[in-house]
Amino acid sequence: NLCVVVSDVPMDGVSLGENQKGLLLDLDDRKVLYSKQALQKVYPASITKIMTAMLALKYGNMDDVVTITQENLNLEEGSQVCGFWAGDQVTLDQLLHCLLVYSGNDAAAAIAEHVGGSTEGFVEMMNSYARELGIPVQCLPEPCRLIECIVNAWKQRQEEHTEGCREQGSRDQEESEDTNHE
């Protein structure tokens, strides 16, 4: 049950921008219907935010009132933000919505600090939860490294599956040859 992409496959009426990538598979028939740059390395943009939301739901109290700190607002230039100011008070539930609906990095930082006690504490929680989910990780120094670990784990599983298929194919061929010689 493997669907393998080896090159770009055009589809009438489908057009993506120059830097966009896409893949459409028919898993029932194991066919690639459309593929554009599907073999290029791409990280899911919001996987860390999804993990942040999962931990907020698992360990947080949605009624808690969180005070936004200046540290929550010291983000990389160009970061997606909700527009909080230092001193704003919002519930964890409101922060979760800002995280998931607006993809706000300021909301993510506030959730991490509130739920984990500190960004570093939250990263430790992410590592622990990632292990619970079966994602092999070494101590991740920052949330963005989680993406790399998930991709590497997926690649490892894919390689193991491919190797298993090759071994099965070799056994099947040997059995077929043995049957033909009898």
C-alpha cells in the first residue's frame, strides 16, 4: 500500500505559485494525481503551534488569566502576532484561540511561559510529550527543532518500510525461483 512520488505530475486546471509545493494522491488506487516539487524538503509551518495547543489543552486551565509579559512580545521580526501589549490580561482559552485562529507567536510565547513556567520548561514538556507520541527526540533546545525531529522520524520509518518491502520482494522472488526449479 505504497504510493511513490518520483517527479512532478501536472494536472489540468491546477497551478501553484513559483515557491509553492503540492501533492495530491489517490490512495485507493495508489496513484499520484498531482505533484509539484513534492520531493523538496518542506516543514509544516505550524507543527510547533499545534504541539503548543495540545500541551495547553492537556495541562492548562482554560479559565486561567494570563498576563502578557514583554518577553512574550520579544519575537523575531516579521512574526505573526495578535497585537498584545505587555500587561494585557487574557484567559488561556483566549490565547489558545489566538494561537489556532490567528497563528499568533505572541500567544504561543504566553502559553509556553504560563503552562511550562518558562520557555525552557515548556520545551522540556514538548520533548516529553513528543516521546509519549512516539517521536524519537533528543533534548530539543528550541521549539522549532521539533519539526526537524518529526521529519527525521518519518523518514526513518519510511526507510524501514521501504527496506522491509525490498526484503519481502527478494523472498518472494527466491520462493518463485525455487518453485520454478522443482
